[in-house]
Amino acid sequence: MQPGHFPANLLFVLVFAAALGLFYLTARKLCRILLLGQPEDRFDQLGRRLWGVLTFVLGQRRVVREPSGWGHFFIFWGFIIITIGSLETFGVGLYHGFAYWKILGKPFTAVLYLLQDLLCAGVLIALYYAIQRRYVERPERLRFRDQEAHDQEAGIIIGMILVLIVLLFGARAVEYRLAQVEPGQYFPLTAFISVILSVPFAWLSEPHLLEWFSFFWCGHTLLILGFLVYIPFSKHLHILGAIPNVFFRRFRPIGELTKLNLEDESVETYGVSKIEEFTWKQNLDLYACTECGRCSDNCPANLTGKPLSPKETIHNLKKHVLAKGKLLLEQGEAKEGQPAEGAAAELSKALVGEVCLNDEIWSCTTCGNCMEHCPVFIEHIQKYVDMRRYLVLMESNFPPEVQTVLRNWETNSNPWGIAFATRGDWAKGLEVKTLAENPEVEYLFYVGCTGSFDERGKKVTNAMIKLLNQAGVSFGILGAEEKCCGETARRIGNEYLFQSMATELAETINGYGVKKIITTCPHGYNCLKNEYPQFGGNWEVYHHTEFLAKLLKEGRLKPQRRLDKRLTFHDSCYLGRYNDLYEEPRSLLTSIPGLRLSEMERHRNKSFCCGAGGGRMWMEETLGVQKINEARTDQALALDPEIIAVSCPFCTIMFEDGLKAREKEETVKVYDIAELLAQALETEK
Amino acid sequence: MDVVVLLKQVPDTETVIKIGPDGKSIVTNDIKWVINPYDEYAVEAALRLKDSQGAHVTILSLGPQRAIESIRSALAMGADQGVLVDDPATEGSDALGKARILAAALKGIPFDLIVGGHRAVDDDENQVGIMVAELLAVPHLALAVALTVENGQVRIDRPIEGAKLTLEAPLPAMVTFGGAHAVWNPRYASLPGIMKAKKKPLEVKKLADLGLTPDQVGAAAAKVKVSVLEMPTPRQAGVKVEGDTAGKARELVRLLHEEAKVI
């Protein structure tokens, strides 16, 4: 039987239809599993969504951020071009005389063949690189707890692609030899690799060549169809998941967590404790995961040995959603009868506590590094927070020290539990008025808990007062009327407490008709800016580094006093990754004469969390091989700085503790940028 | 088993206290009110009995309307129903007056066990629990840090210097709690608990409902009266003695002798 001749073409159509049918059934099941999830609207801004697919899928923009991404780039584009070539092969399967050049013209086909040959060769090189990385180099991020299963699966995929390419080259080479019999049907100049590979076939007679062609063609075709059927069951599910996941990606600020409806009394459960309580998009994330491990490679919890690796989380969730989803669908269809024993075990498996461990969920600092570097835009943080919401709101299950801090917020609206009436006491004797005393000001300076109560934080507040007064900014504070913004309570998962705090604070601020707010804490900044609109707080919110950079640009601050120091700057997660403020703090530092800034290896969007985010500030750090703040301090100390500049009160505390642990607190100082600027403005005495 | 918790609402321990113009009371606006911590341990102990033995838990409080918030908090933790005695005639009651009111209220509530803090952290009198037990003629076990109920007997542990005392009494009985937050770890209310608490029965009673007359309680009947409230003298800043060792010693002796007048 020869491809494209009767009855081979009929057989081909049958096999092809069967493969497509199988693929369709699996894809349909995958979609139905997604639809078990909760609704979520991701259908706005369709143009921008399509553009995202063009740049992030076809352009692989995030993938190639790392050198190894170029390997993927070639395999990806090789796959696309080869698929175009495969369509020609399928055409041949229907009718032996089918050829692209007949319908698309010779120049186009010539170019296509060149690309195909080059990319097939490129894929072979990329495969070599992939094998090298996965089985020889074995970088940390490609490791899994169940390593063997992963290596096997990757081996199958790599093997399939390898054989696919070899067979394709074989078919092309034989085709070329056959084309010598019928001249003018081939493109030796552009498909030069195939031509070179055809040399071993040179002495074969036409019938033998036809036999070889049948072999290569059948092998290639069957493998492609096999791949199609195998994809949805393998980690290459990402081929199907990634494109829609990029399309449906999040446009809202990542610093805006979802608002739970606490008014609806028919709601009986809060947070997520079952896979079907995630939204369809949250579960689509799982399909999209390529297991590249960039999330874990940048995760401060993972890198310091905590029981959290975002990649493992996503992988475990994926396994669970596929297994449980399938059973739920079957159950829905059958309605009656008991599920099988294994099925019952999967169905009753606790999402929180078994699929994801409590320690894993509590280890997250919500630093956002996983989301920043995920090439397919998986949204990890909302998932951890959703599971925390379940633990806190439904089970009251959290590290014991969290209870104290929750109580402190409830009674005194600050994490230390210091009397709320003393919140404005720091301002005694300073040149600052409350809005109650003078509501006719342009800006509200929202000081925050650390800036109001913590001795170290108060120094930064004092520096800010100096700077604002020096620049002649019209501002006021809330004083004792100020309340905690609730950011941390929300990230710990206590949405109920957060909503009551946010409602109260938004009312107080709106009561004074405030339009513009300055904050010194990136957490409060992010919360007021991105989350308070959920509570009627629509203000122009500035982080102090952003605001001071504005004053500097306008010439209202002129740092003149030299500070001859070596320093490094630590990007706060909630300032940088969450709100894209990388330049502003640096512009302030470079404006101070004498300061010599050197950057840590992990800086800007790769900045390594100080360890305090996501409520971790208020939890004991007992797990892992190292404390996150000490790991970060070591990274800073590697540059031998005299100053570590920060822009967040939590980072200040974490670095100072880190320096104490390294016994460097005498030689290296931690300063908020506002403090450095205030020093640089002082006239020399 | 029916367990009744005597619960008092007190100012949060961090509150900045201001003495009122009469010099005998504190200014009560701008105060964050909380459940008396020792009473909260009692709530926790009662709820553990509910978890293990299906006890029915009633919260009984004496105070103004704002005390309802604290009763609801206890209901959110898991208690079943609340009773508040709110009557202006109860104001100014001393410990015995309060005990009379609570004991009268307890006559209308079925109980096998009464629990409460051994003292309230506001006026620290350590009396009401004992007096209630006396008025109801039930045994009283004080300063419990552990509690078990078995075969109609209640048993508690009380820490004493270097040892532990185990006490036992037949039901019905009264137990007052000591210990600390770390001993009892009162549970944190879940959100469904908070939602359910809004719908749990909460009765507000007047003195007349308890069969008491205003002359039996309140300021008029009080045997103990507050005559004056004073703030402790604020701590003075310390003095740092500088100089070489011999000089410092000399200066220190001089200060202790002449300024502090202790030697």
C-alpha cells in the first residue's frame, strides 16, 4: 500500500478521524471539568487579549526572558512550522499527488522548506539541550518530589519529538530522491539538509524508495496523531492550556484580591476548600502549567527550604483537579450507585491539608515573584489566599501567633495591640496638623501602623514630615482617628476582619473629602490604591518614594549635602512587582550627591522578598533551612555596602534583624529612602 | 448538661484610662470593650464540654446594652444562648449586689455547672463568683487551669506553689478560672459562627423579671463604695550616672543618699 493511493487513503482517513475523535472527547472532558468551577468574567478587552496571545504565545516574550527559554522558542516554532509541513503530509495521505507548491506556488514552498529544514535541525539541537538540562545538569527548578514519574514523562515527550523529526527528515530525504525521477518537484537549494540526508538513499531503486517513503510517512503521521491523543494526559497539556490562559490573563492589578460577598446570607462557605470552589480560570491555570519551575526558582519560601514550592502546588492541584473532576463528571452522569473505592478516596481528599499542606499555604509571603516570572500567567497568590480564607474563616485554623495579631487588630486596629487612642502621639511637638484641625489640605498623609507605633518606623515618619514641610506640601494626618488599612489581615485570609476595617477607614477618609493620599508603607499603598476602590475609596494614592520623586523633579527638593557611601537598594515587592515603581526610588538615590548605588543580583522585578509580606511579618519562621530575611541580608552583604536602602517599614525591620543575626548592625545601616533624602537636605553645621 | 458562663464586659487591657469628673469613675467613651479575659477562658472551657459531652452553654451577663456585643462574641465562639440583665437600677452595685442579681437570674436558668473568671480585670475584686456560689448554696472551686466533668462530679486542677492541687465537687457546682491565654487558648470565632450568633436567642431582663427590687441592689444597697479613683504616679525618667568607675560609684552613693534618701 502506498500513501495517498486507495485503499491506504481510506485507512488514513479512518485513523485520522479516530485520533481526532479521541482528542475531541478528551478536550471536551477537560472543558467540562473547568466548567465545574465558579464563574469569573475574563471576556473584557478582547483586542488586548488577542494581542497578548500574539506577543506572549507567538512571540514567547516571557519565555525568552531566560536563556533556556530560547530552547523552548525553537521547539515551539519548530512545532508550528512542522505542523504546517505535516498538513502537507496529511494531504499526501489523502491523495498521493498533493503538494504545497502546486497550490501555494514554488517561491512560497521553497521558503517554507528552508524554514522547515532549519527549524527541524534547530529542534534537534534544542532537544539535545533539553536532555542535557533535564538528565545531566538537573537544575533545582526542574526537580520534583516524584522525580521518576516526571523524568519518565519528559522522556516520552522528548523521545516522541526526536523520532518525529528523524522520520520527517527521512520522508523528506526519500521524497527528494523520488523527485529526481520526476524532476522539478523539489527544492534542493532551500531544503538542503534533506538533500544531504538523502545521500544514503541514493542507490535505492524506485520501488525500494517508495517502501521507505511509506515507512517514514506512516511513522511520522501516526506519531503526530499519537501526540495529539497523548497531549491532554501529559505535562504537554500546557500546549492546550497555555494559549487560552494567556488570552484570559488578568488585567486588574495583581495587588487587588477578590472581594468576598459577606452580605449574602445564603452563602455557607467562604474561601476555597474544594477544587470546584476555584473559578474556571483558576483551574485553567493548572492546565497551562509547563512545569518550567521559574516560579519556584524565584520563590523566597522555596529557596530557603520552606515546604512551599509554587510549582509543586500547581502540579498537585492539577493532578487533583483532573482526577476529581473526571470522577465528579462521571458521578453527575451516573447519579446513582456508590463510587469505586479509589474514587471515593480521591473525592474525599481534602484540598486544604492534603493536596496542599497547611504549612505550604502559610509559607507564602505573597511576594509575587512566581506570578511575575510565570511564562503562561498563572495566578498563584489568589489561590493561596483563597485557601487561607477557608482556613481562617471556616476553620479558625492558623498559626497560634496569628490569633494574637487578629485580636490586636480587632481591639486596637494595629498589630501590636497598642492603645488605639495613642495612634497620633508620634506627632506631638511636630509641625503637623490633623484633618480635624485643618481639613483644607491637598494631601492626606496616611501614616500607617508601623509609622505610628514602631520606634524605627516613627523615625521615617519624622523624616517625611521634614521633607513635606520643606517642600511646602499642603498636607494633614488623621492622628488618633487613623485606623489600620487591614492589608495584612486580608492577606492572612481574614476577609471578614479586613472588610470591617476597610469600610471604617474608607468612611473616615471620605468623611474629610480627601482626594489625594501619601503613604510610606508599600502594603498600605497597594491596599489603598488597588483594593479600597472595592469599598468606595477612590483616591489618587502615592507611595512616598513616588511622591518625593515628583517633588524632586519639580525642583521642590534639592539634596545638596554629600553622603559618601556605598549602598544597595532593596526593591519592596509591593512597590516594584505589584505597582511597577522601580525608577522612582532609584531616581531619589541617584539625586543624592556621593551615594554609590550597586544592585544586588536579584533586583527590580527579580527582587527577593524580605520575608515579611502576606502576614509573615507576624508569624514565627520556624520551617526551612534559613530565614528569608537573613538570606536576603546575605545577598545585600555580598556587595559590601555601608547602607541598605529600603522603601518599606517591614523591609526595614527585616533587614535590621538580618544584620543583627550577622552581627553587622554596627557597620551596615538600614535607611528608608526618605531618611537618606532628609539627611541630604540638611545644611551642614 | 447545662453550663452557664458568667461573663463581664471590661475595657480592653490596653485602654488609656481617664478618670471621670466625679473622681470615682472612669470616662467610658472611646473605650474598646472586650470579654473579661478570665471569663473568656471559662467560655472556652464550657465550649470544650459542649464539644466533648454536648453541653448546652448559656452566657449570662450583667451590664448595659453594649455588653450584648460581648455576649454575641461568645455566641459566635459557639455558645447556645445569651441572657443579659440590663437595668439602670443595678448601677453602682458592689460585688454582693452583682452576685445577688446573677444568683437571681440563675434561678431562672437550668444549670449543672456555673463557670466564670476568678476575677474581672477592671476592678479586680475576686468576689462575685464566690458570692454567687454561696447565694446558690453550691460548692465553689477556684482558679481552675484544667476541668473535667464525669459521673456527676466536676474536677479541676489548681496550680499552687511548686505543685498542683486537684479538687473535686458534686454537681451542681461553680468553677472560677485562672490560668493564662496560653493555658486556655480561647478559640477564634469562625465566620459561620459569627453569622449564626446573630440569630441565636438573647434575652434581656430587668430586675423585676428576676424578682428583685431596686433597694436590694444598686448604689443604695452597696456596702462597699468607691470613694476616690487616682492614677498611679507616672514613672520618672531614670538617671544615668556617667564618669569613671570610682567617680560613678561615688556619684551613685551620693544620689542614693541625698536625692533618693534610701541610704
